[in-house]
Amino acid sequence: DIRMTQSPSSLSASVGDRVTITCRASRTITNYLNWYQQKPGKAPKLLIYGASNLQSGVPSRFSGSGSGTDFTLTISSLQPEDFATYYCQQSYSSVTFGQGTRLEIE
Amino acid sequence: QLHVQESGPGLVKPSETLSLTCTVSGGSISSVSFYYAWIRQSPEKGLEWIGAIHYSGSTHFNPSLQSRVSISLDTSKKQFSLRLSSVTAADTAVYYCNMGRVGIDVWGPGTTVTVSS
């Protein structure tokens, strides 16, 4: 199994801040990496696919980068609706998720 | 706009088989590009991919669940289904159905399944 490790596990930030979340794969996954946002009681929502492609309808303040084993999700200017839990997911070999990063209001 | 919705029993007894159905609405289910997947989430394990079936009929399963899982697709009913056998308390989770292809990713609202006698 490919293990996905996110850091940090939780993060406090303020509206307007720039935030970066990191995801590391236990071995190379080329660019088979997606980022999801999940709010309490809701299903995950796809933000970024293929490491850096913005899903239709997702605000441009979200961006993704990386390849191989190291990836980042960046939110350029936090909005109130962005406080949620974020997950990375690899689909290079089977499918596995990171443990999540909880983004909280500071 | 595609929508998917899970349905099935919310309570399953240990050692029995969990069966869930996902119904698709708002668009065509028939595309060679689509996959149809099941994912579950629990506080203990987080998000866990169970498996998927492609429109071609090929299936792929989480290696840790492979011996207990089957997924089927019925395009005439616009449904796909999950069966998980020999369940234990560790299978208690919110179960999501999910379908998509590049650029499309649709999730159901989730259904809670509890394994208990």
C-alpha cells in the first residue's frame, strides 16, 4: 500500500492568510494526486485533480503543486468558508487517503 | 447535473452481509469513462476507499477488503451496489458512493451503517 502523510494534522489561521498543506507519498505516485475539502456532516468535495488541475467551480485561490512523492495545497487568501478538513488522495496504485488536515479559525 | 444517493439498512448484525445501493439521477450513467466507487469513513480509520467498478465491468478493490467485497453495476436501473460480507464492528462507518471521470466527481450524502447485534 502507498501511505499518504499530511502535515500539519491541524492548523489555525485567520481570514486573509496564505496557507499551505503538505502531503507526502511513501513512494512515487507521479501526479496521481487529488485534494479534497470536507465540512462536518458532508461528503468530501474535489478541489484539485492530477496534482495541479483546478476542478470546475472551485475558486482560484486554491492551487496544487508537486510530483513524485511531495505535494502541496495552497490557499492564497483564506475565506470564512474555507475552514474545513483537507485530504490528499493518491490513485497511482489502488487508492489511499491522507489522514487529513483540520484548518481552524485562529 | 449528476446526483447520487445511497440507500440500504442502517443496522447490520455481526457476521452478516452489508448491502448498499447507489442510485444515479440527473444524467446518463452510460459512459466508458466513468468509474463507480464506494468509500467509507470512520473516526478510527478516516477515509477508506473500498473499491470501484468501471463501465467496462472491471473491478478494483482495496487489498485489505478484497476477500469480502463485491461491487456491481446495473446501467438499466442507473444503480451500482456494494456487498461486504462477514461484517464486524470495525465495519461501522459512514458509507459514500462516488462516481466520476476526469473533471467530474460526484458524491452521495453518505449513509451511516452500524454493525451491532
